[in-house]
Amino acid sequence: MTAVVRRMRTRGLWAGLIAAVLLLGAWWSPSALLAESTSPPGTTAQTAMPTWPEGVVEAFRTVPIQQDGRVKPLSTYARYALLEQNGRMTYRTAADVKRTPTEWLLEVLLTPEFAANERTFQVQNDEVLDAIGLAHEGRKKRDRYSFSELFPVRQKLLAKSQEYTQIESKDRTPVEAQVVALANAFFEFDALARFLDPLRAEFPIGDAPELRAIMGGKESVRYSDVVRNIRQVGELWGRLQHERAPDDAELAALDAFVRDLMERGNSPRVLQLLPPEVGTEDEEVWFSIADMLGVGMNTPYPVERTADALAALEGVIDSRGDPMAMTAHAEQFQSILSDLATERGENDTTELEAAYHQGDWFFKAQWLFVLGFLFAGLGWLFPNRTWTGVVMWLTSASGLALVTLGIVQRCIIRSRPPVSTLYETILFITGTAVAAALITEVINRRRIALATSTFLGALGMFLAYRFEMHEAKDTMPNLQAVLDTNFWLSTHVTTVTIGYSAGLFASAMAHVYLIGKMLGGRSGTPVPAVGGNLRWYQQPDMLKSISRMTYGLIAFCLVFSTVGTILGGIWANDSWGRFWGWDPKENGALMICLWAAIILHARMGGFVRDTGIAVMSIVGGLVVGFSWWGVNLLGVGLHSYGFTSGAAFGLKVFYYVELAFLAVVAGHQLIGWLMRRSTGTA
Amino acid sequence: MSASTPPPPPSAPPVAPPAAGPVQTGSRKSKSFPAQVFDFLSGFGFAVILLSFLFLLTFLGTLAQRNQSLFEVQREYFESDIILWDDLGFPIPLPGVRLLLALLAVNLVLGGIIRIRKRAATFGVIVTHIGMVMLLAAGLVEYVASTKGHMTLYEGDSSAQYQSYFEWEVTVTKVGETRRLSIPGEQFIELDPEGIAVFQHATLPFDLVFGNVGKNTDVLPANQHVAGSDLAVMDGFFLRKLEPNIQAEQDVAGLYFTATAGSGAGAEILDQGLLWGRQRAPHRLEHDGAVWLIDLHRKRFPVPFEIELLDFRKEEHPGTMMAKAFESDVRKTDGGQTQELTISMNEPLRHAGFTFFQASWGPSDAKPGTPLFSTFAVVRNPADSWPLWACYVITFGLLWHFCMKLWKHIQREQGKRERNLGEEA
């Protein structure tokens, strides 16, 4: 884009006009939308709910686009645009038909008059509506609204959004943050709804014989025809301006054609859909539909295949009601763009990414783990049944396989090691914790680690799901320059993250130990069986075994946290010029190492025994929580790429629950001690 | 990290694994006082206390960064021996991290290397402790002997010096001479608001008295002066003290000075003025026909070679403002020998004990064609590569020890299962 604009400055009047249109286009959406005379797409006509042939959805799902500096499938864009707007990754139409993100995007692009009346805008709190002056009597406090319903208050929505944007995001109230988010979603919807306007239009030639000849004798042309012949049109216009008198009829007709083109051929540049037909070294940034007039006029780049793609897209628009034709046009559109992207070497992983999102592996894994955990509960009710263990193994191993599959696909798509974002830490920590639990189960075979694996898996996948929902952003963003090193990402980050997972797994095992103890289990000697059927915590040496596992996991945590932290220091020494800078994230990692070392030394020194190790391991889990999420919430330090908002509530809940659990344990210990004292056995 | 002689628990099997267990050196009653001191300093109990305090201080120092600059937090928590922590409204004395690390080193060496039983089972532990000592030694050398700063160059510029991020100095130079007298900032920057510092030197024909020193200040014109509350106006300007920035490198120091002939109450005042860390030109003092330049600026360190910035490049992710990479082509000239090199993120230049890191660039609002500058973080650290070697040693020690333990655990579990199967049969 920058290269194109730069070249425009050196061209003539025609180029100047195109440049003006391009610049206007950048601001088109709000200014045009905010005009009083503007009407929303949905108020002019009601249309029936569209149906999308499977082939059309499939073709659009894998159309490559460039967004936020990387090439991705259109379905990825649709997924997060819908999530931002609707709070969910699917939506149900008023007729209760479930729509995938790609189907929703097709509705907005191709049938905006229908999409504008669908209630897809989530408003989490009606105070948001009060702030923008929209009446909401009879509606729920948290409800969904359509574009058409929000349209009358668009000016206030923009004004409030601009006002709140001045406030630093971490200082905004929830209502202010929601107003900003709603405004973003609203104006993005509008831009999408008008994105294909140039392709819907017919441009009459008028009384301009030479122009008609260029356009193959047509009386009116489509946008793709103009793009295909834009250079000849420009040359004609330039020549006629020199040759003809100002009041010449043909020149006037050509003038009118050009003005019409600039007015109706302009649309918001919300999707960078069109790969330049040149190598990446010439032009890195992809084009939007409205860019093509400027590209055709002001650059030497070929535009023929792009014109073919636009013609195919016009075919999709024109063939509503004819599924076969629509599918054929959609496939042709997808094929041309894919080929162009492939020739630029930018289409290697588009289909894989579309398949990754369609697979939804982590969501499926979550339910497998939940199922496994249910069977863990059944296993405790029916301790001697083999089938509960078999199902737990199957579900946990299958869940782990899906998590691994998802992580591997992400690695291939991003050409990165498993962990380079906060979201990926959740996936990797869950995967390694479940794997560690299954390995522990292989060694220990008491079903405790197996049951814990299902719990950790379900919890981790739920956390990943909630994180993605809350952030509503592409989870595969580009990395900052300092992170652009696969060596350190694969050594330091991976190692320290394994340390996190070991610490959390140890904490989970410590919970099991303390629950067993509170239920009456004893560490060391078996409790006599009641009715000949031993509960899990009554089994010989069970609690002792769990304590040993916990201790082993703390040692595992110490190894990986320490090595990972030192590797981080070495990386920092290469990036920032110092090994250690007492940055919050560094301190968090150090605290895990220190806490694990305290536990091990306290045990070796005889200061704590099994119960003490368990309690300290739970505190260790809190330390991991602080290091993993807590320091990000401080909002200071060099690890700014890990900052997130909104995790504070979840972290508080985690801390309160854990502290409450420890209080219960302390109370139980105290009561036990008092009872032993009163009976003289203390 | 250490070994001790814990009393055995009264009613439970010993919890300390024998592998890293204590050395029995006889009963406590028969021990001499030095032996008891040795036992304490090398004991598990002392290790746990030190590690716990270190944990606490790290936590408190992390939280403190919400409101204080990292520079201040480092000095208060991590580079101190004792701190008075008063976030609860009353002061609580706590050991500083510097003291804790020194004691931890003692505990590591005495307990974790000298006193620990030397046998195959403790081999990994001892190696790990040696690695930890190496790491602490690296930290000590860096703390004592390293210098850090930055060098900012526009394309075509060259330099053989870098300047500190935080430290200040006042330099006094006689015009016509190359020698320069430096007064390090630590001698005046921490002065009380009412405090003064007097500097004398054999080469100076006058004394310099510094007062009203501010770590972070602004200079305002006299027309904004409020009599009675603001500091004195000098040459049409006055200093106003500001709160320190959270980013301490953004602070700009300032002070008032008086040059006197001789010292004491009757000393003749030769000149008075203010010095500000961002002033464009040094203060000019004329005395006995000589001209002296007095300047307050960030501390400068010489480099024994020259760096010239040939080209700076920044690359952004397509269609975004997000930096994908930035790197600088430089020419290093050392003793007549030149070499052209590239410094980029994660790929520093190391030469003659100095390391140059690609730190930042600017101006941030540069338009196409605007000359860009590149900023290198420059570090001189004799222990630069020690952490890497320590990491190798610690990794080896920890993996050796815990893999051995895991192997024994697996064997034990397998043995148990076989015994259970045998009993069932």
C-alpha cells in the first residue's frame, strides 16, 4: 500500500483523483455511515434468510486474506470477527438456524440487508445502552441487538467510543470498555456490509464511443471490467483531455463515468483480499477491492487475474438462487486467489489453518477430559471395576492426542515452537501436565494420577476456551522483534513452561492427598477396611504414595523452572544486555524455583512431613499462578507482550478457592489435634 | 543446598532421604561453639530461612514495581543489606537481597559442597550446588565490575563512548586543556534537600559547592517563578524538583552550584548558577584569566575502539506498525583495523570485553526520509558468559540427581507390584 501511494504522487491528474479516492476510502466508513441521510442496509428491504451451498461455504472458508501482517484463511477472520461481535463462535438466526463463522460472514458480505436485522451484537450490560442513549425497555440486561437497532444511535456510539478510547485501556470501566468494543464491532460490520458494493454496481458507459470500444461494446460494465481495462481507460481520459474541448460530449461522458466509478467503486478496505500479482519483494501488502483502481493505474503490476477473481466474485453475487452456479463461481474465486498467494509463497498453511479451526481440537479434548473425570468419580464409587480405569485411560489419552494434534498444527502454521503467546502457554501446560500425569500413572498405577490427568485436562482446556472467548482475537498473532528467535522460544520458554505444569500438577496431587487425609486416610499404615471394600484413600500406602509423587513433581518442577529461568537470563543477556534485571516476569519464575527449593530443603531438613509437603505444594500452585498470570496483571516490566486484561477475576477466584481449601485443611488439622489431645493420644 | 543434623521425628520414619542426608559429627553437647556455628551456617534450617526470606523479598520487590521505578526497587530491595518495609503503615526490618545472597553463598559452600556426604548418591546435588555458586559469583562480578549504558548513533555517526542510563556526573574542564575533572554523581545525587556538598581538587583554583540537588527536575523561566516556594532564579531560570519517574532513566537531575575562592564563611563567591542534565551547553566560569566549563550529564564511559553506524533497517509486519525486525550495520575500528558487522535483536556484537545490543531506534514518529538513529545497549561485564557455564553445570547436576531418584522410585514401585502379585498368587 505504501509503495502504491508513493508511486501515485508522481503521476498525473487521474492518479491524483484516484489517490484522493483512496484516501477518502480510508475514512469512508464512519463519515458515510454517520451522515443523517444514510440508511442501514436492513431498513430498505427485508429479505428471506439466505441458504449457502456447502461448496460456497467450503470455498470461502479457505480463501486466503492478509490481516494483521500475516496471511490466514477467511474463516479465521470470520471466527474472531463474529466472536468479537457476538461473544460466541457461532450464532443462531432468528429462525433458529445455526450459522458457522464463515456462513455469518457470507451473510454480511453478500446479504447485508438480511444480516443487519439479525441480533448478533452482544451487549453484556444494558448500562452500555444507557451510555449511548438506546432505549431497551422489555429487553434483558444482557441481550443481543441487531445492526439496525443500533443504527439510530451510531453517532453517540462513535462519540462515546472516541471519548473512552482516550482513557488507557486498563483504566476503563467495564461499561466504557464494552462501549468501545461495541463501536468497533458495529463499524466493522458496516464496513463488511459495504465491502462488496463496487461489485454489485453497474457502471453505465454513456455517450463515450471510445470507452465503449475499450469495454467490448458494452452499454454498462462491472467493476471487474473496469479493473481489467483501467490502464486503457486512463490513457483515453488523458488523451481526450488534451485533444478535446472542455465542453466535448465524449469527454463529458468519460468524466461522468470516472466520477461514478470513484463514487460507487469505492468501499471500505476492511479485508486485504487480493494478493498483488508480483513477488513479495515488490509489494508486501495485499490489496482491498477499492485499491484496484489505483493499482491498475499507478503501478506496473499485472491485474488480469485479479480482475478474473473479481469477476468470479461478481458471479457469486449475481447467482443467488442458483446453487450450482454460485458454487462454481465461488470455487473459481477461491482458486484464483489461492494460486496468486501460492505463487508469492504465502499460501503454505492457509488450508491447514482452516482445518485446524474446523477441527476445534481443544474444545473436543475438553469434553473428553470431562467424560474421563466423570468416570474417575464413578471409579471412586465402584473402586474394583476395571472398566472405569479403561475409560479414564481412553478419554485422557485421546484428549491428550487431540491437544497434541492442535499444538503440532499450530507449530506448523506458525513455524514456531509450541509456546510463543500466553494462549499457547495454557495449551502446552495442559498438555505436559496431562502427559506427566499419564506417565506417573504408568509408574504408579493407582489411578490417582490418571484421575488427576482428566481434571487437569478439563480445567486447562476450559481455561483455554475462556481465554479465547475473552480476548476475541486471533490466537496466532505476529511476534515482536525480540521474540523472533525459535532457538530461545524452544528452549527457555518451553522449559520454564514445563516447570509451571509440574508445579500445578504437584499442587493437584497435594489436593488429592489432603482430601484423602481429611476423609480419614493415613499416610503410612492402612486403615482397616469397612465391609471389605477399601476406599481409595484407605488403600495400603496410598497416601504415602501420593506424597511421594508430589515430592517427585516438586523436584521435576525445580529442575525445569531453574534451568528455564537461567536460560531466560542467558536470552536476556543476548537481547537486553543483562542476565538478570529483577523484571516481574523474571521474579515470578525465580519465586517458583525458590519455593520448590524451600520445599525440598524443608523436607530434607525434617521440618515438614507429608502433610506439610502437600500444603506447601498447594502454596506452590499459588506461586505458579502468580508467575504465570499475576505478574502480567501488574502491567509493568519488559515482558509487555505477555500482558493481558480480564484475567484478574479468574486469578482471584483461584486464590480464594485455594485459600479456602487450605483453611479447611487447617481447621481439620486443628480439630484432629484437639481431639487427640482430649483423648490423650496427642 | 546444604546439609544439617536434624533431630529425628519422634513417631515417624525418617523423612530425610539418606542420599543427601546429614553428616553425623557427634552429639550436639560435645560440640565446640565454632562447630555449632558451622553447623548452623551449613544447615538445612539456615538454608530454608534464607530461601524463605529471598522468596519474600522477591515477592515484595515485584509488587513494589507497580508504584516505584525498577531502578529504585533494585536499590531498595535487591541491592541492599537491610530494608525497612513499611507498606503496612509501620516499619518492619527485613534483610536485603544482597545480604541474603551473600549468606546463601556461605550456606551453599559450607553445607552443599563441604559438609555434604561425598558419595555417588549426592554427586548430582554437589554439582548443582557448585553451579549455583558459579551463578552467584557471576552476579557478584557483574554487580561489582560491570558498567552499563547506551550509545545512540545516527547513520554516518561514530563514537567511542557510551553513557549510563542512571548515573550522573559533573565534569569541570579548563578550556584549552584536554584533561577533565569528574565528580561522580553518587557523591551528590542523594543529598538531602537542605544538604550541600563541597568539592575541592588540587587542579581547581576554586571550590565547588553543590546544593538543592534534585534527581528529577525541570527548568522553568523566571516569569513562572513563585517567590517563597520555588528555588532561586539564576540567569533567568530556576529549577523545579519533580517526582521521580517510574522509568528512572527518564529522570533529569539538576542542582545549584556556587564557586568560591577558598572555603569557610568568609570565602569569596566567584560564580553561582544552576546545572541541569539536559542543558545544551556547559556553564562557563571565568577566573584568573582562564575559562572553565562545568557540565552535569549522564556518566560517560570510554570504549577502546570506535563504532560507526553505517545503516539502520527496520522491518514491519506487512500492513502493520508492529516491528518484525530491526538491525544496524556498523563499522568497528580498533587499532587501525576495521570490520563491518551487523547487530540485530538477539545477535549482539561482542568485542574486547564489551557487548553491543540492538536496543531501540527512533525517532518513533519518523516519516519516510527522516534520518533514523539506532540505540545500542552497551555492557562491559567480565562475567558475561559465566551464567551459561553455570546453566550447563546446574542442568547436569539436577538431571543427574533427579533421574537417579526417578529410576530408584520406578524400581521400588515395580518391586512392590511384583511382591503384591506374588502374595496374591
